[in-house]
Amino acid sequence: MKKSELMEVVAKKAHLTKKAAKEAVEVLFAEISRVLKKGEKVTISGFGTFKLTKVKDKRGRKSPSDATPIVHKAHRVIRFAVAKSLKKEVK
């Protein structure tokens, strides 16, 4: 499902105009992004949890054929853990 399709579904099921549904979806995503940027986790009951994890420096190679060593710098990664109820529903 694309973002535009999600907006249409929200508009239809919540009896909103397309403009209001678009704004609601945009605000939801913006708030999730804002909270994650601050380093906090976002838990949506019955859906799942978004959280940031830190990845340490890793040593690797440029490519399998080229043994030149490189270092992948430490960075933050967003992880998503699915809620048990959603897992059960999808199974």
C-alpha cells in the first residue's frame, strides 16, 4: 500500500475530506520521525514499536574480489518490532 492509498482509506473510513486525511497521515509520520530523531522509541499498541539502535564500527572489504579493508562508521538504525497481536493476526 502506498502513502496515497493510505490517505484515501483514512478519508473514506474516518469520513474526512482527502485534504484532512492527507494532513492527518502527514502529521502522524512527522511525529514518529520527530520522536525517533530525539532518540526515543514509538510504541503503537497492537501494531508495533519503532526504536533507534546504535551500530558500532565494522571492518569489512571493499568487494569480494578486492581485499582492500574499509571501515563502516558507527551509525544509528531504525528497528521495528511487530506487536504480538499483529503477528498473530497475520499468521
